[in-house]
Amino acid sequence: MVAFPTKRVVLFASGSGSNVENIVRYFRDRPNVTIAAVLTNKRDAKVLERCDTLNISALYFNKTAFSQTDCVLEVLKGLDPDLIVLAGFLLKVPQRLIRNFPDKIINIHPALLPKYGGKGMYGSHVHRAVKQNCEKETGISIHFVNENYDEGAIIHQAKTALSPEDSVASIAQKVHQLEYEHFPKVIEQLLARQ
Ligand code: GAR
């Protein structure tokens, strides 16, 4: 366990939330990190069920609240996070949030950026493109969030080898394994450095 004063993390997710669950479980044994809340833009996202099971506060917001008003910003200010973590979150983060939380918003991308990034490149779309291009490896990129999709400074990357036999599903599985292994540790290291 890395020693540092108590820190607060807010997670954003749009879908299944398996990374959210993995991060929550990782920090359960580490009392110096509190998962303050999970925020989602999908009211039927499986991540909400996971939060119920995990006993974690979860909030839903719509796109208007996120992109056109200060609603989500005010909620975030109230939550007072040391780090905001996009864990499978698919909306573009508006300037008002980036300005208010400089160097405090990070994202995980399921490929080796700068390859396979940008608008429309998420989840299985990424893995399908990787498969179509017969890539010999893929991986994950954890990076700071700036005003452009997937272009902020890279914090950490990890790779996995691919073979021609890999399917889109098996690529997704390999990438998820890397995410589960690396993402919580990178979050912990960033919090320790603050
Ligand atoms: C993850 O693989 C994450 O890297 C990806 O969505 C998946 C969410 O899985 N994020 C993006 O594609 C962002 N561009 P999960 O809901 O099971 O954690």
C-alpha cells in the first residue's frame, strides 16, 4: 500500500462499469482513498446496478446538464475530488470542467494512442479496427484529458500481443485484463504524487 493523506476520487462511466467495479474493489482495502461517487450519462447503464451492489453513491446526468450548464460542475465542486477518472466514459469533456480541474481528469483508452483514438473510437469499435488492420499488438493508454478526444499527455501505456486467431471479443478481453491490472495502480500512484 502506498502511504499518502486521504484522497477523494470521482469516477465517470457510460456502460458496463467493470473498470469501476475493479477500481472500487481495489481501494476497499486502502482507506486513504475514498470513491466519493460514480457519475453516469446513461440512466440504464449496468454501472448503476454495480454501484448498488457495491454500496457506492451513483448519480445520473443528461447531456444538457453535462455539456451546456454548470450542473455537473457544481456537483463535482461539492464532491471535492483530488482526481476525476473516466472509466469507460464516452462523452467529450467540456472546457468548463477541464478549466476547473486542471491536471485532475484522466481517461483510459483501450488502444495504444495515438493509434485508434478520436471521435467514434471507443469500446469494440477500437478492437474491430485493430483486428481489421491485423495489428500484432494492442494495449491501453491512460492519459490526462484535454479539449480534444484522446490527445492529452500520456501517463501510462501497457501492451498485449495479438495473433491472427484473436477475435474482436478476445482482443476486448485481453485489453480489459490490462485495464484491471494497471488502472487502479496508476490512479494510486497519481494520488500519491499530488
Ligand atoms: C473500457 O475498455 C475502456 O477502455 C473503454 O470502454 C471500456 C469500458 O468497459 N473506453 C473507451 O473506449 C473510451 N474511449 P467497462 O464499462 O467494462 O469498464
